[in-house]
Amino acid sequence: MTMYEQGGSALDMVEAGAKVPESDARDMSVGYGGLPDQSGKVSLDACIMDDQMNCGAVCYVQGYAHPISIARAVMEDTDHVMLAGAGAEAFAKKHAFARKRLLTKDAKRALKDWKKHQVSGNNHDTIGVLGLDKSGKIAGACSTSGRAYKLPGRVGDSPIIGAGLYVDGEVGAAAATGMGEHIQTVLGSFVVVEMMRQGKSPDRACAIAVDRVIRAFPHLKEQAAFVAMSREGEYGAHARLPGFKVCIASEEGISIYDANYTEGL
Ligand code: GLY
């Protein structure tokens, strides 16, 4: 909001927003402190997109604090959309991005517990940030450490344009969280934006994307949640399970609410 008030760009705002949980060790599904894969390595995925169809993404990045900023550099400094793994890390090194040991003691302990009991609760939350600046430009960012205890090499929806995030300057923006395999199968964020293009409200568009997930995976009741904002600033959200928190920051103040949800068809 400080950036917004100072006339900052939507792109700067969403990047800065995503960097907050990326730095927060208490958030165990994004950035530093994220839960590792089965081999004990934390790998990060992120993407960013502006109102002009410019986008950048990184996936399977290890040892860097801010994948969202690396994704932005991919967008701005290359003619690629996505860099993966060792290539993304070499790119980050060349651009002098800050390195960071991502595995915290708490995350290490959680992995040990999981290895003993093979039970892990809700473990694949993600940060999706949508921003509209004073000039009316819209942008989005998405960042995650992915599914906890995943197979090494696994990449979910979050860095995939159209799955974890989609922005169209003529329509609006959407981001997703939840089970990446389900969201990427239906290209959920793209669905939300296309539904808004057809005149659906952000709330209704998110509910339609959740329905697509339910139809594709009726028996696998994992979280799949979407948040959306139109280019006019109308926002909405919908989830498959309870507990999807949406935070709204605007000139009226900051509020948090639980999105509506649809558990089954
Ligand atoms: N939605 C985050 C993931 O499944 O990787």
C-alpha cells in the first residue's frame, strides 16, 4: 500500500508483496522456511505477469531467497518465459541475486516427522498477489515452495502462466493456490480470466474454475482456490475447501476474509 500511495507500478507492488512471505520463515509453503522435497531440498517456483502479456517464471530453483525477482528478471532481461533448475540458478548467479540457505530447523524437523508418520496436513499453500496501480495497470505474482515432501524435480501450477497466475490488461488477473496437479490440469487461472472476459464477476469466475477442478478430480478433495480482480478493481475468490484467506488492501484499509467454498458437485 505504501508503494501504491507513492504512485508505484502494479508490477513493483506485486513483486514486493510476494517477497514478504518469501522472507518469512514461519510461512512453510513459500520461500525461506518452505517445506522440502523427500530428499530434504527446498525448491522454489514463481512467476510474474503484467498487463501487456509480459511474463517471466522460474521453477525448481534452489538456494535463492527471492524467486519472484528472478522471474521478473527473466521477463525483463531475456526473451524467454521460464527458466528451470540449474539454468535458472546460473541466471540468478549472473544477476547477483542473493543466495540463501532455505531449509530451516523447523522444516527439517517436519520432514523427519513426515518420514516417520507419512502424514502431512494442508501443505501446499502459495502466495498469489494481484495489484492495480493508480494509473489503472494490473499485474500479478505467484510464489511457492510447492507441495511438501514432493518427489525431487516436481513442479506444480504456481510458475506456469495460465495455471498459477494469469493477467490480461483488458480483463483482469487471477492467481491460484492449492493442489498444483489439479490446478495445472485445468489451467485454472486462465479459466478465471476467460470467465471474467465473458462478463462473469470475479467471485463467479473463481467458482467456475473450482467447479472445473471438482469435475476433473471428484474423488480427490484437496484444496484448489482462486483469487481474482477485474481491471476495474472488483475482486473475488472461491475455494474447494474452507480456510482460503483473502487479504484486501485498498484506500479503504486492509481486511482479511475467508473465501466461499464448494466442496463437491
Ligand atoms: N500450488 C502450489 C503447488 O502445488 O506447487
